[in-house]
Amino acid sequence: MSIFDKCDGYTLAHETQAAGLYPYFHPIEEATATEARIRGEWKVMVGSNNYLGLTHHPRVLEAAANALTNYGSGSTGSRFLNGTLDLHYELEERLARFFHKEAALVFTTGYQASLGAMASIIARGDHLFLDRLDHASLVDGARLSHGEVHRYPHGDFAALGKQLARIGDGGGKLVVSDGVFSMEGSVVDLPALVRVAKAHGAQVMIDEAHAVGVLGPDGAGTVSHFGLSDDVDLILATFSKSLASVGGVIAGPDSVIHWLRHHSRALIFTASMPPSSVAGALAALDVLEQEPERRDRLWANTNLVAQSLRSMGFDTGESDTPVIPVLIGDFEKVLLAWRTLFDHGVFTHPIVPPAVPLNACRIRVSMSAEHTDDQIERVLSAFEHLARTTVLV
Ligand SMILES: Cc1ncc(COP(=O)(O)O)c(C=O)c1O
């Protein structure tokens, strides 16, 4: 037996390619904030996380270009050593203020921020409690820690309370949840989560990946939306969505951030965020704060598309954010639906196991403030066509 047997025996992707239904790794030849050219054809992009549409904002592009000139194309080292720029500190100070926390630490991706925080804070004898629908990066961060991991059924805070009560005073406890669930588009009931966590002496960490720029009076996310900044201990966010860059952050108490700076392997043993990405994220944060009307446009686009899809008879689940899942059913049906939409000039994502259960496959649509009326019409007309086909029967 060879360790590569499983690779040689993996045929699903080839079979899907042969059937013309392979939805992954399609190279984009050119892009705007809301359209992508693929094999010479422009598609309306409703498969990105570009909620505020800032990837092509002139101020973001100019800041990134200036950073390239002033600092070079890469940091060529760890934050710990030669990879810390003044820009990293500036972004950390800005984000600490933005999230109403004492301090913040910037990682090279959001995924690494999750790994870096959990693996170094959660020690042997500690306990982590994760919602069943938490993002894979949180699950992997939990796995990499030395603590015991408990999963509670999605949004079931009575079950969470029982799990916490069973542990009692035996070890530290951290409850970790998405603020906005990435495949459902639903918002966590944060007041209920916080109540249960505090009743059992647990700390709370919220992943604001899909909430920054979307929720809260200042666009700072779920925690700010519920006015619970003092009750949530750690905030994780990524720059790969509304902030139109790449990178991640943990914001929290000064002592915790200081600890992470000196113990987090996902910070220390990898190169830091490149200068252009840091400068781009900083400029995007400026625009997020100075152009709140973008959030209004995002919500207007979201409400229009969600209501229109529902009135066509599509089931959009529990979504109440710009992430709009369209529930389709099984694996084959969702691939056929994806292909139908793609052929009608709309780029979506088919969401299949292990991200969701086999019978709950869905098309994921995500809206942007930059989508025009014309683009929205093209998206809705593609879905109207899908509703009329036999694909869904
Ligand atoms: C909910 C959630 N958390 C964390 C991440 C990881 O962020 P990044 O893309 O910066 O690694 C993602 C991105 O897919 C996400 O959707």
C-alpha cells in the first residue's frame, strides 16, 4: 500500500470535469469589483465577498501602489523579525479603536489569525465550545490547540449551557462563534450567547469575517450591532472580504495581544502581510468609515435580490445579510443549477459537502454595494431562467 493510493483513487473531480459541471479553479482573466472575465466572457460576480466593492476603489489602489514603491513587493520575513512595518502598527492601532478593544494583532490571513489565537491561548486542560456551523478556520484553530473541543448544535444555547455546566470550574473556557454564518448568511443571537457564556464564567470570541462593513452602526460587525463590545473578549476579523485585501486580525485585551505577539506560532513562523496588502486594508478602512452610504447601497441591493429570489419561489433559508443561500437539494442538482447560471453570465458558488449536509446543497449568492441595477437585473433574469428549467425538478 502507498500513501498516495487515495490520490490515485480520487476520481470525483475528473468525473465532474468530464460532465462539464466542474465549478472550481476557473481562472479569472480580468476583473472589476462586480464582474469577472472568464474564457473571454464577462460574468456578473455574485460569488465574491467584496461587500463594499472596495477592491477597485481609487484610494485603495493608490495606497497599495504607494506601499509597493516605498516598501517593496514583500516583507521577506516574520513579524517577529524583519517583517514588521510601521504600517502594521498603524493598522493594529486603527483596528483596536474600530473594534473598541485595547489592542490588536495583524496576521497574514484570517485563517492564520484563528490558528494563531486558539493554538497559543488554549492550553491543556482548557475547553473550547464551537457552534456546529462555525467556519472551518475556527475548527482548525480549535484542533491545533491543546484544549478539549466541544461542538454545540447550531444556535442551541441551552445545549451550550449544559456543556459548560458539565465542565464547571475545571479549566479555562472559550466560546467561539461566527458573527455571520458564512454559508447561511444568518446572524448569531449574540445576546443569548453572551448570557450563557458569562453565566458559566466563559470568555467569548466572535469571528466578524462576514460582518465587518456589513453590520453595526459604524460597520464594525455583529458585536457592535448588538452593542456588546464590553462582553465579547476577542474579535477575529479578516481583510479578505469588505476590506478588499488579504490578512487577519485578533483584537482584545492588551495582555492577551502581548501574549500572542510572543507566543503565536502562526504569527512568528511565517512571513508578515505584504506592504501593499497592509496599505490597501488601511485605505479600505478609511473608505468604510468615511463612506457609510456604501453600507446603505449594500443593504438595498441585498434586500432587492433576497426578496426577488423568494418571490420566484426560491428558499433562501435563514439569511438576513448579503450572504444569500439558495437551497437547491442534492449534489448533482446544485452543480446543474450552477452551470445554468454560469451559462447565463452569472458567477455563483455551489456549496456542497463537507461545507453543508448532502441534502442541503445550495447556491451561494453574495451581494456588493457596487452591483448596478443592470447587473442585478441580469442576476435575477438568470435565476428566473433557472426556475423555469427542469434542473430543479
Ligand atoms: C467566517 C470566516 N472566518 C475566517 C475566514 C478566513 O479568512 P481569510 O480568508 O483571511 O483566511 C473566512 C474566509 O473564508 C471566513 O469565511
